[in-house]
Amino acid sequence: MYYLYEITDFLDEYLQINKFRDLSSNGLQIEGKGSVETVGFTVDACMESFLKAKELGVDLLIVHHGLIWGGLKFLKGIARKRIKFLLENEISLYTAHLPLDAHDEVGNNIQIMKLLSGSSEGFFAEHEGIKIGVFGEIEKMEVSELKKRVDSVLNTTSRVLNFGRNEIEKISIISGSGSFAIEEASQISDCLITGEYRHEAYHVAKELEFNVIFAGHYETETVGLKALMEKLNERFDVRTIFIDVPTNF
Amino acid sequence: MYYLYEITDFLDEYLQINKFRDLSSNGLQIEGKGSVETVGFTVDACMESFLKAKELGVDLLIVHHGLIWGGLKFLKGIARKRIKFLLENEISLYTAHLPLDAHDEVGNNIQIMKLLSGSSEGFFAEHEGIKIGVFGEIEKMEVSELKKRVDSVLNTTSRVLNFGRNEIEKISIISGSGSFAIEEASQISDCLITGEYRHEAYHVAKELEFNVIFAGHYETETVGLKALMEKLNERFDVRTIFIDVPTNF
Amino acid sequence: MYYLYEITDFLDEYLQINKFRDLSSNGLQIEGKGSVETVGFTVDACMESFLKAKELGVDLLIVHHGLIWGGLKFLKGIARKRIKFLLENEISLYTAHLPLDAHDEVGNNIQIMKLLSGSSEGFFAEHEGIKIGVFGEIEKMEVSELKKRVDSVLNTTSRVLNFGRNEIEKISIISGSGSFAIEEASQISDCLITGEYRHEAYHVAKELEFNVIFAGHYETETVGLKALMEKLNERFDVRTIFIDVPTNF
Amino acid sequence: MYYLYEITDFLDEYLQINKFRDLSSNGLQIEGKGSVETVGFTVDACMESFLKAKELGVDLLIVHHGLIWGGLKFLKGIARKRIKFLLENEISLYTAHLPLDAHDEVGNNIQIMKLLSGSSEGFFAEHEGIKIGVFGEIEKMEVSELKKRVDSVLNTTSRVLNFGRNEIEKISIISGSGSFAIEEASQISDCLITGEYRHEAYHVAKELEFNVIFAGHYETETVGLKALMEKLNERFDVRTIFIDVPTNF
Amino acid sequence: MYYLYEITDFLDEYLQINKFRDLSSNGLQIEGKGSVETVGFTVDACMESFLKAKELGVDLLIVHHGLIWGGLKFLKGIARKRIKFLLENEISLYTAHLPLDAHDEVGNNIQIMKLLSGSSEGFFAEHEGIKIGVFGEIEKMEVSELKKRVDSVLNTTSRVLNFGRNEIEKISIISGSGSFAIEEASQISDCLITGEYRHEAYHVAKELEFNVIFAGHYETETVGLKALMEKLNERFDVRTIFIDVPTNF
Amino acid sequence: MYYLYEITDFLDEYLQINKFRDLSSNGLQIEGKGSVETVGFTVDACMESFLKAKELGVDLLIVHHGLIWGGLKFLKGIARKRIKFLLENEISLYTAHLPLDAHDEVGNNIQIMKLLSGSSEGFFAEHEGIKIGVFGEIEKMEVSELKKRVDSVLNTTSRVLNFGRNEIEKISIISGSGSFAIEEASQISDCLITGEYRHEAYHVAKELEFNVIFAGHYETETVGLKALMEKLNERFDVRTIFIDVPTNF
């Protein structure tokens, strides 16, 4: 058993929570009970995750997408229902959005690179002064082969814009929504791996003659949480659970 | 019995909630149960008011000082405890801050003028494009007499800066914290009646040779709520209760 | 033959170009030749559209997504290539982004409503003071039937989140990316029809027990241009062409 | 006799005037005569202080609350009268607001700690990136005893919110108006000592079961000036005078 | 003899002082004596004007360029000397910057048009939502002839960029510094008349094949003051004086 | 022959392009052909310079005043004509505005100091955190002599405000438009040398009893480019050309 603050203090420091300017309120968004035995990890702060968390006896739930973006003006509708559930069940909600994308050990992007057995060479795609994305080298393979590997390691079904050269050696990675950085990615890699498809990506990739693999918003953002889970296990003697709530959409 | 939205829609319109730029989130801050039989009115959103509200079976609590100022970043500490209590007990929290100071029927300032049997002549003390304060004429009296009347109608013990002329005919009123407008008040009246004492008021009043009566932050902000309570009673067949939680400080 | 400014002056006024605060520079973004005989209409400002426009002898190309968002800092890479092509070929580029979503005659949203034989009842989903979306009533039908109709009139293959009640009578519409307004849509309709799927939509729709039809970003934004094309034809004796560049993705 | 700039250059550097983002224009606000023999120190820039300064032959007056906050738009009314007096009498006005609250040697907070024979342990209560308040340990005593000591060393009559535990070992200090930081103070100390009472403090302290001593806005802000006076005496061979203008209110 | 406020109230309303967003603090910048017999008018708030104003017994000085731009942070150096002089001599300073450029009766631009016997057709050159410049028709003449007329009516020696057609029928006017609007001016007139030469004007005029007459910053800004002087004379029984302090540079 | 990026990468680093907050988009504003043999240098991005650049076979044109200030919203009129010309002729445009004023080796200000055989002592005149101007000592001479020297080394005809003492030993320099810093300059030097005359300079210099030499906006900004040209020649084996387009106005 640990005091809540022992764990959140560790997370705040390890994830450098205060270094990021982010619409998301990062850190302990909702304070639940003061002691923690079981820590849950899930991508989205939603009722489905919360119900499972409760069932599983989770005291502290760590998420990538929290409940508070840009400050809460009103507790009505969905926001109210979700917050009410957490408060009544005394489940704490800890959020790490950009800090978990960009982290150099457990970050989503560095973890995807690792799963693809690539070697990271640097960061790119700056957001408010901090580079979020990762790029580097992988074993040479064709786009179709890379798609298979991505699907396999992330357990997903990617969609591909195959407008670039077929041989891939250099990749760049931005979990979640990375279409905004396609042009920069095309200058440092042969293919961008990102999560969610955006309309604006199509013609940009086409005209740059560049490849983009969309591996799913959800799927690209589970890996950082899983790595963080391991890290927490090394450090604290708590029970940890990954709560998988894919949208399959 | 009414649907919650029937009452809040009325309040939003009657108080012109959306006309004001205010740090306070005005309107329904916390959504409780969907039906309303009992409406409570109190100055401050605090545990003491909430506990009484619960005891009295309040479904909807209308306050002057709500829980959300400038957007809520985190639900921790006091904020969490208060919100948790309201959510668990399904008490809705409706907030009217500046809209209740400045309202031309039930506003705190116009109501204080009325209690002093004065006749309002206009508004002053602009905040983001809207004038909040009220000024006008009262029966001629000495400062000491005016203090007595204020103490009597607001049930308070005022503190007085008596630096101006002793005969009062014109008064100006800003409930709560009105020291910022002393100079403007001195141009249109013989005495400002406001709530809370601020250090910056002393020398300004002294050099302007002007009178200020500090009638208490709490005390000057009960009257608008009481007037709104009456208005609501006229309009809806609900039980209404004023919850008095003075700080006596 | 018309002077360029005769047509752009008409468009500026008819579409109320200056009423909107929009990241997009709305109006004549790139000035081409001074006289206009052929006007092209296409959704995206991209090389594929430009090449077709050139082939078809287009003098003025009217688009929904232009080339300038938030001011151009540098003319490098793709931006340079696209602008160079237009300038060299003297093709003018006129952009109507939000003004074409929200227009009450030729707007994307009002046009989709019309194609579904619905009757508009009002606007919703405010952006910087202007409501962009449309809601109203259609003939009662099941979600699956509505999806078929949407697919048929927009020539698309929609994806559906069918979490709400099956009988649809009231619909709400936001072309392009409308996930941000699902909660508001759920209060005034049984189903939201929008363009692009966003990850954040899934759990919101699920918890609201609400239906969302994603008809494709591209497909929901062709209809306003087509309506504007008709309008222009009524008014000016020019040749008009719709340039279809779907992404099929 | 010194040149004015010799003294103001020293103050600018010693107080790190340019490190703070502050509504107050810190530094030499009003330039008077070029040579300085007598330096006055007073809390507020007001006519009463100015008249005494003149009588006492002050060339340079150093204050905590100056005349310019957020830029002067107009020289009318009180502002004009005060500035006119200083200019006509060639008295320079030097202002140190936040730089004098937070200074680690002569700051108001560190000085109050010293007067209470406490040992400072750190800073808290961040304002625009700089921590203003001081916290630390004192000899264990009861709240009532602490109040007596505060009253004695600051020559004041404090008001106390005694909602916390009676035994005090850790205290936190914010001169002037420190109610905004009660919650943070309650996490690192048993009692907050601050200057001015604010309505919002009451219920926060009550619900946190925390003690607050309000020692007066004026009284808590004399000590930094007195310490700075000593410092100046060590460094320059000038006559120095503390001008006491309490409001006793 | 009038109370100061009688005249400034009239000016505030007549010049619509509060309608403009302007770096200049428009209105009564420095309050002098309460009664007014003599009103001076001059372009620049500078010592030379002030000294003459004093000599001439001016109580209220009305200027185009005042002393406060964007808020005064410090009263040091020149700012201090000028303000000190006005305060000591109790000369009030009233400023009308953009309100006097753009006014439709006494504005600098409309007055220059009148002096050139032109007929105004409209306003152009928007600044924060208000159009400042004037354009219209004059008797047809050559550029060289227009320059002569400008020199004659404004008592100046203009510099001319004669890159446009020689026959002038339409002119546009912006007093002071109008180079920022050359491109707009070239679309509605044959020649822009403005005050001060700016480096950026040269190539813009050249490439637009457009004429610009630079009649001097000072000279283009005396006419509005003179017209306002007449207006004031009609309205108030005061002595008025125009104080001419040309820079001849 | 070099790749374009080899030269622009060098310039970005050598000129510390990213250190400055500047309205000008500094760096490669317009991308032309990928390889560079001839580099042109000119003060203003205008058609006259561009035509000469083309004639001379320039691949990359380096300017002080570029085409993009504060982001380009529309490509119309002059902006369009200029950009079209560059794009069609594949001439790259590289801009160094403040970075070239303030540079400590090739900056305009340090270069003017050098041409006057002065010794720099420091920087002054801060803009967004960076000091732009240079001050230092020269051989003692009279103002009239200094004017002659300035005219000779800059090949210009200066205008002089000779309000200060006649003997000059200390000078301060701000190329282009430096009137905003006259007061600061007067505290550290006997004479300011700047480019463009501004109306506001006259009375400030007069009241400060200070000298200002206006050497021409154009003329004061050729020297940095010429020094940069030399630097580039040392580093790269390219043909370089200075394109002189004075305005003589």
C-alpha cells in the first residue's frame, strides 16, 4: 500500500509533467482515495474504462486522454457523469498526454520504434517548444511488409497511403494524430507511422510522394501506457492492470 | 415539480447570464437531479451551505460565489470535496456572480438602494463593458445616521471611512469588493457603500475627502439572492429557502 | 467574359466572407488573370485539382480548403509548388471555408439537409460567434435506412456509430469534422451526420446513447460547392465545371 | 551626497527589479532631483507620506506600493495631485513591490520569519514563475501565543481564523494579501500569517481545518522596508528615515 | 470662463473619443486648472509648444500628438520634464490623435480635401475597424500642378514620387504617416497625399505606377486643429490661439 | 555549385536566425532552384532588384527587407507580382532583417562603426529581448566633420539635427529607423547615427540637446549585406554580386 502522493510525485517527476504546454491538464486530474494498492492503465477516460476499473478494484487510473482539456467550465452532461462516477468510487485519475507521447523511455513513439526493432536517431515535430515525434532506422523492407509488422506489433489493421518509394529504411513515428507533420517527416524518413487518418493527409502525402501508415489512434497509444506500467512495477510494489477498451472502428 | 432546465432556462434569460464576461462560470455549474421541488439560495458555495442544503432537501442551490472561476484544471483538495458532495447528493449548483450584482431588478446594488429608500439615477463602475454599480439620491442625513440605516437593513456592523462631508444626499453602491471604484464614486455621490475593506481604499478616500461605508462582503450580497428568491416564487410553484451562512468576521 | 473582381465582389458579398473569424484566409487567396470565362469548383486546393483545372481551361478555381491557413510564413516545399503552379498558369484561387459550411442557401449543411428532404429548424455548433451546423426534421426512418440515403445522395460509404435509438426523426448536420459538437447534437436530434471520423467521437456517442453517421470529409463538402456553382450560373454567363477529386480513403 | 542613479542602480541590482513580472512599475517611477542626501521609506505612495517626506527633507522616497500600476493612461484626479506634488518638490519615488515581498534577505516574508525567530525552509506561492511566500519552523506554541507574538513584533492587532490544530510548529508567511494561497499553505504548515482579510478566506480555512492570522496589510509590509533601510545604510553614507503612516483600520 | 469639464465633455462627444482603439490616450491626458479662458492648439506636445502656451496664457492645450502612448510606465527624462512643466503651470493637455485624423467635419483628411476644393466620396485605410483616410474627386490637373496647390494650401514644400499617370482627377489623403495604405490608395485614386516619407513607399509606388505626394508630417496635421479651433469658437466664448511650431525639416 | 540548403543552413546558423522575434519571416522566404552558383545581395525585395538579379543570373537573392511580414494572408497585387516573378524565375529569396542589423560581425551597426574607425563598446536599444544598436568611441571631431565622414563612407547625403554639443567622441548607431531610441542613445553617446527621419525625432533631440544624423534608410542598410557577402565568399566558392538599387529620395 502506498500513499497516493508517493506515486503521483514519482510520475510527475519521471514524466516531466510540468515541462509541457498542453491543452490537457496533465497530472492528477481527479483525486480519489488517499491510498493505492491497484493501478489501472487505459487509453481513454470513458465510462467503459471506469466501469472495468471499478470491477477490478483499481484505486488509481492512469490515462492518456483525460477528462479536462483547457479547463472545465461546467460539470454537466457527460463530463458530470464521468466525474461523478470517479468521485463516488474514489478512483483517482492521473493523465499523461503529451508527456507520454514524447517521453524518451516509455513514450508512445519511442516504444513503437522499439517494437519495430528500429534504432531511434532523434526527435521531430515540435509542439510549443518540445519535439514529440521520433525518427530512425529499421531493417530495410517494403511498405507492405512494414504495414504487416505494424499490424502485428500493435494488433491493428492499418490503412496505408503508399505514394512513396517502396523500400523503407527510415521511419518516423507520431502516435495519435500526426498528419500535421507529414511534410517534415518526408524530409527525414521514407514513411510516417501515425494513428488517425485525417482528410488533409491525402494530397500532402501524394504530392510529396511519401508513404503514411495509419495504425489507429487507439492502437498507437496503448504502448506508452504499457511501458509505463512496467516502469511502475519496477519501482512500486503495486498491482497493475492494463484495461483494454479498443474502439475497433 | 419542475424539470431542472425549466428553471435554469428562466434564470439564464432573466439574469442575462451570457451578456457578462466574468471569471465566474455563470449558469448551471454543477448538474444535479433532473427534477426540482426545493430551491436554496446562499451567498457562498461552501461545505457549510451544502450541508444545510442537503438537510433542507434542496435540489437546486443558487449562489453568488460558485465553485468554478476561470476554468477548473484539477479536482483536488477542497474543490474535489465540494464537488463530490454536490454530485453524490445530486444537488445542482447555479451561479450568478456579476449578473446578480448588476441586475436592474433583483441585483444586489439596486436592492440595497431600495432598502435605503433611495431612488436610483444610473449605473457606474464599468467592468468589461457593463456598468455594475448603482448611484442615486436618498433622504438627506448624516454619515453616522446612514451607517445606522445600513447596519439595520443589512443586519451588519459597518466600518466607516468618514473623510468626506457629513451631509449625505447622493450615494453610490457596489456590493462585495468595490474599492476599485472609489474615485469614480466620489464624482457622483457623497458616500460609497460597499462590502469588503481593502487596504488601497484608505488613502484614496482620505485624499478625495470622501466617505466610504464597508458593510461586509457577505452582508451586501444576500439581498440580490433574496430578491431573486421572490421573483422565482412568483414564477414557479417551488419551495424556496434562504440559507444564511454569515462569516461574522 | 467578366473581370475577375466582378465575380469575387459578388462572392464576397453573397457568402458574407468578412463575417467569419476563420484560420482560413477566405476570399481571393491567389490572384490570377484579370478576366474570367471558366470557373472551376473543387473541394481541395491540391496539385491534382490544379492540373485538371488547367486542362479544362479554368480561370478561377473556387475551393473549400484553400492554401493559406493562419498566414503563410514561407513559400517552401508543397506550398511553393502549389502556389507556383497557380501563378504560372494564372489561375485565381478563391476560398470559402466556414462561409460555405454555414451559408443559409448554398452551405454544405443546409444542402445536405435538402438532399435528405429534411426541413431545417435552426443552426447550432457555434464557432467564434457564428453557428455552423444545421438541424431539423426528416421523414421518420431507421438508422440503417438513413445511412443508405446518406450514401446514396452523397455517393459515399458511411461508417456508423449506432448507439442511439433506431427511429430517426430529427437530424443534425456538420460537414467535414463535426465530432466536437456531438453532445450538443444529441440534445436536439437523434443522429448527427458529419464527415470525418475522430477517435474522440466513439465514447462520447456511446455514453450519450446517440447515433453518428460519418459520411466522409470529402463527400460532405462537395454539395455546397455544387450549389454555389448553380448560383453563379444564374448570375453570371460563365462556363462552370465541378472538378471531382475524391480521396476514396 | 550621491547621484540619484548611484542609489537606484544599486537597488535595481540588489532587489533584482527586472526579474519580476508585476503590475507595479518597479524601479524609479518618478524622477526627482539628481542628488540624494536623505532617503525616506514608507509603505504607501500617498499624500500623507509625501507631506511628511517633504517636511523631513527627503530626496528619494522608497515605497512598497507605488503610483503606477499597469501603465498610467491619464494624469487626472488623485494620480495627478500626487505626481504633481512629487515633481514640484523634486522628490524621487522608487518602488519595490513583489521584489520586496520575495527578496531572500530584506523581503517582507523572510523578515517576518526572522522576527518570529523561525528558520526558513523554502519558498511557495508562485506568481508568474517566482515564489513569493516563505515557510519554515518556529518554536512550538499555541495559536493564541503565536498571535500574541505576531501582534508584538509587528505592532498590530491580528484577527485569527482558528480552524486548525492548536499546536503550531510550521508556519507560512505572505505579506499583504495572501488569501489566494491558503490551500497550498495548509499543505506545508500549521498556520498562515498574512496581511489583509478577504471574504474568500473564511470557508477555505474552515474546510481545510487550517489556521490563518491576518496581521494587517500595512503592518506586514513595513518590515521589508526597514530591513532595506539598514542595508542601504551599510552601503551608502545617507540619512535614512522610516515614515510610519499606519491606517489603523 | 468655463469649467474645464464643460469643454472636455464637449470634445469627447464631438470627436467621438471613445470610438477609437489607439495607442494614444485620447482625451484629457493631463489635468490642469479647473477653469478655462484661453485654449491653445498645437500639433506636438513638446517643450517649445508648452513654453509658448505658457507665455500666451493658455489654460488648455489641445494637441494631435500627446504625451502618453500605450501607458506611461515611468516619469523619467523627457516625459518627466514635459509633464512637470504642464503640472506646475496648471496647463491641461487634451489629445485627439486618430479621432482628429478621421473626423468627418474637422478631421485632418477631410480638411485637406476641402482646402484642395475636392469633393469627398468616401473613407478608406481601416485601422482597428475604423477608416481613417479620405478619397474623392478634384478638378483635373497635372501632378506638378497638384503639388503646387498642396504646397500653397498647406504652406509646405512637398516631395513627390511621380510614378503614375500625369493627369490627376481622383485623390486620396492620409495625414501624417500614410505609406502603409499606398496599395489601397492606388485602387481608388490617381495620387495619394500624405505627410511623412517612409522608405517602404518608394518601390511600392514605383511598381504600382502610382503617384504619392509627401507634404510633411507636421503640415498635414495642422489643418484639423485649425478647423477644431473654429468649431470651439462657435460653441464657447473662449479665446483660442493656434501655436505654430513647425520643424522645417 | 552548391545545394541551396548548404548555403541556407550556414546562413541560418551564422546569423542566428531563430534567436529573433521579428515581424519579418527570417530565413528562406521563397524557395527557388535547388542548386546555387550565383548569390545576389540587395537591400529591398522589389521588382527592380529582381529584374537585375535575373539579368545577372542570380540563383539566390539575400535581402534585408523581404516580402513576408507577419504572415501573408493573400497573394494579390504587388505581393503576387513579386512572388510570381521569383517563382517563375526560380530565384530563391533569403531574408535577414533584425539578425542582420544586430549581428556582431557583419551586422549593419557594427559595420558602420567599423567604417567610421570607431571602437564598439556595447549594444543598446532592446527589441523583444535582444539589443540591436551599437555604441562606442570614435576619434574626437565636430558634428559637421562626422556628417562628412558618414556621407563619405556610406555614399549618402545626411540630414542633421545638431542640437547637442559640437564635439563628438561617443557615437551610437541604429541602421534603418532608429528614432525610437534617441533618449537611450543620448545617455550613452554624443550623437546618434540612424537611417530614416521621423517626425517624432525632432523635439526629442531638441529637448535632450542631442545630435542625430539621418544617413538614409537605404544607405545604412547596405553595409551589413556587403560584409555578409565577403563572409559567404570566404566560406563558399560561389559568385557573389551586390545589387545596388538606391532610392535617392
